[in-house]
Amino acid sequence: MSDTSRDIVLRRIREALRQPAPQPARPDFTAPLHPRPAEGEDLAVAFAQSFVRVGGVFYYCESEEHFYDQLFAYKKEKQLEHLYVWEPELKKLLHAGSVAFQGDEADFQQHAEAGLTTCEALVARTGSVLVSAATGSGRRLTIYPDQHLVLARTSQVVADIGDALRLVQHRYGPDKLPSMISLTTGPSRTADIEKTLVLGAHGPRSLVLFLLDDAPAATA
């Protein structure tokens, strides 16, 4: 008498139950979700790759003059008429390069197309920009304008988020930390219940970074 399909299925089940099912390898919960940059890897290069991967717009600047040229070209390409800059050192820098900007809060809410700020640190592992309320830009200039432009230096690039937070703690002291510390990773993204992705709903629609190389020149 031949086995029915049901008998075959039941026999396979019984045979399978005689041996325990193979277990997957135990996950290593201590391993970092994103590995740190390899020893000896150029952190600035690692940051640039991560930053672009998360949707940032990256410009490398060999000198301050190169930064002026890059910023002027970007303003012209995007037809920016109102670039808000509130930090004294940035104002001084842009004055030296004859780059037009809005240095006060006049009509800020109506014309906040873009804001240029500095940052506390750049995180190579995640491509994040660490900003705080301790600068003259405060809180609003990193969040409210449609485009957030950042001027940073290669000396500000660190490997991981923990390194960036320790840098801030060392700079201000454990008892005088800024009232706001924000880790910005790419432009603002919001998805509704239907998974429709919207840029700029709760922050800048674009994040643009000008990385100024401040490494000392090599000597012969």
C-alpha cells in the first residue's frame, strides 16, 4: 500500500524532530553597529564618504580663497539672495572674501533661505555634523533655514560619536555644556504612515558642508 501525501509529510516531520534544529550563530552584541574607520585611514576622507552617503552636499576647500570661490559659486547656482550669518568670526571671514550675507535677524522668518554656521565636530563613522547652541548661531540658524551651510575644518574630524562628545566636554567643561547639542546626519527626513519620504519638514531640506583643509603644510 503506497503512502499518501499526508503520510509522507508526517514522516518528514517525525524525522526532522529527531534532531534539534540548527541554531543561528550567537550575535555579538558588543560589536559596533558601524565599525570605526580603520587604523591609519584618513578621517577626512572617511567623513566625506559617509557624509555624501547620507545625502549631504560636500565641498573640499584647499584654502580660504578656495572656500570663497566655492561659496560664491554655490550661492549663484542656487540663486541665494539671503544667506544669514550670525557668528562674528564667520562674518569677519566673509567680509575678507567680499561674500555678501545677512548679518542680523532682519526679516529672518520671511527670507531664511540659507544659514551658514560653524560646528563643534565632524563624525567620520556616520557622516554627522555636531552642532551646539554655544556659538553665535544659536539654535535657530541650524534648524530654521531651508538650507544649512556649514564651514568646518579638517582638524575637527573625529572617528566616532563618543570622540565628538568628549571633545565638546573638554572644550566647555562637564558643568558648562551647551544648552543644546545636536547630531545632524544628512538633510531633515520625515516619512508618513504610507512611507512617503519628505525632505525638510522638520529641518533643513539640504545640508551643505565646506571642509577647509587646515592641516599644516608638509616641509621638505
